[in-house]
Amino acid sequence: MDEKQIFARIDSLVAEEHDLRTKRVQGAIDPETESARLRSLEETLDQCWDLLRRRRALKDAGENPDDAKAGDVKQVEGYLQ
């Protein structure tokens, strides 16, 4: 995925997150369903942001950003802030 595709994916995930929250407020979904899906969305968003960072790091190092690979959820979620 190139940066444009990654940002499009991020936009899509954020829109889904907003839709979930709206449905929850409206009573269209239960809190457990919302929580489970939100957790999954957050993990995927973190992977997207991590992939962007990896691409930019490769580019800054003079390498091909297309060689960047997304980190798995466990790795990305385990980063220290």
C-alpha cells in the first residue's frame, strides 16, 4: 500500500468508528458488540499509522518505502509510548 491508500484506509476506519458510536447512542447495537469492534478498529488504525512511520523511515534512509511491511497487532500494540 502506498501512503495515499493507507490514508484512505485510515479515513474508512475512522468513519466506521464514528458510525459504531452513533449506532450505540441510538441503541442499534449493544455495548459489547461496539467494544469488540472498536478494539479491532483501534488495532488496525495503529497498524496503519505504524506502516506510515515505517515507510517514512525507509524513505528518509534513502531506501524504497514500498519495502515496508505492516507490523503484526501484538508488536504494534506492544510499543512503549
